[in-house]
Amino acid sequence: MPPKAVICDMDGLLLDTERLSEQSFRACCEQFNLGFDAALFAELTGQSGPAHLRILNRYLPDIAEEFDSRWKQIYHELLADGVPVKAGIPAFLEKMKAAHIRLAVATSSRTDKAHRYLDMAGLASYFSHILGSDLVTHAKPAPDIYLLAVERLAVSATSCMVLEDSNNGVAAALASQIRTIHLPDTQIPAKAFAENPQYLHADTLAMAERLIFQAE
């Protein structure tokens, strides 16, 4: 039997926004006469907005707030022409709906922002719950957002699955003891994930779909 519910990340999984995030980050680095720091960007990926500033304060203590503000401004300017949807996602969500699998979003973005972007992308109606990091005490990689999603869906952790793209997101989902399908977007998966029995890897969305319907 497939799971009763699938909990999806948003950025980099449903929406093709992680590439825009990197593009805007690189542009911001150029404006501040900085080289692109791949390690810094990897640490920022999948984190909440407040966490971004804490991380930037460690790497760029003198300009962290100014850099963070400008980075987000460039990012929102790139989104002005529309919110890009990852290839195959509308068809995937239709299949989940047809199979009566409940869907929720658990994102590091704020809830209001997630609603707005999913509305703009035409995807919001597929999800019974859209949950952002502002609803929990600790954002990803802590498990709070996924534990909240299970609670709101009124299902057990063993009867649902997570779809994630970032390492921080996968860490959060695994910490919540939910079977997690890792569909990487811009990051190489952490090697330690493979040791967790709840971890599944998918190279494509089609492979992730097969894993969902093959779940026992």
C-alpha cells in the first residue's frame, strides 16, 4: 500500500527556486566584490530566513545584514516574472491526488510566503496543509516542521513519506523518523544518509514516484 500522506519540501523540490537563490547569491557576491563561497551557500541552502543571517554573521560579520538584505532583494526581483515550477511536478501531484494520497508542504520559508508562491505557481490547491518555519521553534535541520506536519495531517510517521531535495531538509525529515526520499536538486547528498534505514534516494521524479507506490 502507498503511504496515506506525502509531505513535500517547497524550494528546490516543487519550485525551481534554489537555482534562482544561487543565481541571486552569486550576483550579490559580485556586488560586494566577494568570490562565490560554495561551502557557505551549501550551509545556507534549505535553511530559514533567520538562520541565513546567523550563518552569514559567522562568515561575513561586517556586512552580514547588508548582504542578506541585498541577496533577498535580488532573489525577489528574479521572481517578479513568475515562480518557476520543477519539471513534472503538476503531473506528479495529480497522480498523488488520484491515488487519494494526502499532501502537505513543510518548508523553511515563512508560511505566508509559501502560500503566495504556491498560489502563483498554481499548486496551492493540491495541499491540505502548507506549513512554514515560522510555525515551529526550530527550523530545519531540526525535525520540528515535519513533526508538525504529521500532527496536522493526523497520521502516524510510519504511514507517510517525505520528499526532500536539500541535505538540511533530509536531515530534518530523518530526525522525525519518517521515510524520506531524497531527490537532490543542487547539492550532493551527504554520505551519512545512506546508513539510515529510513533513507531512500531517487535520481528522478519518476523514480521517486515509483518508490512512493512501492512503499510497504
